[in-house]
Amino acid sequence: MADQHHKQGEMDITEQEKTFAGFVRMVVNVGIVCILIVLFLALFAR
């Protein structure tokens, strides 16, 4: 166990990159929906 050392850059991170990209895409989409809701309320809620 003591002879195992971490070497930077050797781990496969494709799944983490896919997960992060999906998270960013979801956050952007939710932000757009929130902005649209606020605009709708500003225009039509009287």
C-alpha cells in the first residue's frame, strides 16, 4: 500500500467532465427559464 503513489494526469476524468458539462447546461437552462418567467410577469401581471 505504501508503494502506491498518485501521479498527476493519469486518472481518467471523462465521466466527471460529462457530469460537469451536464450540470452547467442545466444551470444555464434554469437561469434562462427564470429570466423568461420574470419577463412574463413584468409584462403581463397587472
